[in-house]
Amino acid sequence: MLAQHPLSPHIIPLSNLTQFSPMLYLTGFPGLETIEHWIFIFFFLLYLVAISGNCFILIIIKSSPRLHTPMYYLLSFLAFTDLGLSVSTLPTTMGIFWFHSHGIYFGACQIQMFCIHSFSFMESSVLLVMSFDRFVAICYPLRYSVIITGQRVIRAGLMVILRGPVALVPIVLLLKSFPYCGSRVLSHSFCLHQEVIHLACTDTTFNNLYGLTLVVFTVMLDLVLIALSYGVILHTVARLASKEERLRTFQTCTSHLCAVLVFFVPMMGLSLVHRFGKHAPLAVHLLMANVYLFVPSMLNPIIYSIKTKEIHHAISKFLG
């Protein structure tokens, strides 16, 4: 058995294979326990901005008939995924920093990691569909209303919603069948598959390969297709006659481009830290993981409220 409390900084791992306990232990920011209430206030403000901002976007789109168009249906999907991602991490993060509750049952951990990864894959897919929308709007403007219809957007949205969760079910369920040994302490304030799988005392090759394949054929493929669509968009914009026309046309993409950067840059940063920063301080890993999960959900409503004239106008009308 563990010689000390699971959250002690001097944990003695289990030396033998043991029956896995249903309880795991999450981590806050080690060494900053004395200011955890201030950290709670900071995270509370992040959650407040993210949840209220995305709810507000959904309310604005629903209450404004002029926004009932394919482009804003896609924006509502993006707000929904950001909202889901925020709510997925809320219980454990707030529990750690306010109630000092670090324990989480394995079943609850499975549900949380399923939600976090599902909404991450959904957001990647939504950004891909939005890039296709911008591609058609700029490259084939006369055929836009024929190609991009409300019905097609809804079908694409349903495919986006189902793709990630359906693909995640096998590897999340398989975690329950593995034997576990060693420390039961995770290094974040929420559950991630790549962390829990490292606690298993058996061959996890299938989970590792399946997870890698899933990332390659969802997130990485989405990023490549988004980059290709923007390559064609830039080529089309560059062929326009006047500088003012080129600027005006490309400005219709700025909100989406900012959302793509806000989502994929922290993701790549987190991947680089995991791959090359094994000896980096734990605080760096924690910071990158929290930036990846919180920043897109918090900034996307702000970006679209400022950069999109129709949303800005609808907000002004709604508040006025």
C-alpha cells in the first residue's frame, strides 16, 4: 500500500500489482497551496467569462432572426462546444481550489475525460466546417446560398457532434478493464486519457495506437484541411482587383482565423511540452494544459462579439 497520503510530495509507489482502487487524486498547483483561494478567484473569473460569454452568443443567435443563417448556426455550434468544454472541467477544478477536494472516483474520471476529449474533437471539427463555409463564401460567392444551406449545416453539425464521442467510446471503456499499480495521483485538476493510461500495469499498446490514430485522423487532419482551405482563400483574395476589395473580403475571415489560432496554437504548445519538455517544471505542464482548455472557451465569444459586425449589432440591439 502507499506509505503516505496520496497527495504527499514523497509518495512511495506500490511495489506490487494491486487491485485498483476506484479513487484517483487530482492535483492543483504544487507549492501554491497557501494562495489556492486566490487561484480559485482567478479560475472563477475565467469560468464566468467563458460560460456567460458562450451562453450570451447562443441567446443572441436564437433571439435575432437575421442571424438564422448557416454561418451563425456554425457559430452556435462553436459556442456549444466551448460551453461544454468549460463545464466539463468546472466541478473538479473548483473543488480543488475552493474545497480542497482532490479525490475523484474512477467512473467519474472516465466521464470527465470522455467529455473533455469529445468537446475538443468537436471544436476542431466545427472549425473545419467553418473554414469550408468561408472557402465557399469567398471562392464561390454566387453559389454560396446553393451549396451552404441550413439543412446541410445541421447535418454537418450532427456529424461533428457524433464523430468524436463515438470514436472515443472504446478506449475510455477499456480503461476500466486494466489492472493498475503505483501512484494514483494525476498531475492536473482534471482527468485526461493520456495520464490515466500511464497508471496501468499492463500492455496498453492498443489504447496508445488507437489514441494516436484518433488524433491524427481528427485534429491533425482537420488542421491540414483548414490550412489548405486558407491557402485557396488567400490565392483567391490575392487575385482581386483593388486593395480595398482584398482587405474587405479577407476581413470576413478574421474572426474564424483568430478562433483557429486560439484553439490550435495552445494545443501544439501543449504537445511540444509533453514531447520535449519532460524535464520542465510541473508548473509549465499545468499552465499549458489550462491555457489549452480555458483560453479558447474564454476568447471565442469576445473575438466574435468584437470582430463580427452582425453579432456586435445584435448585441447592441439586445442590450439597448
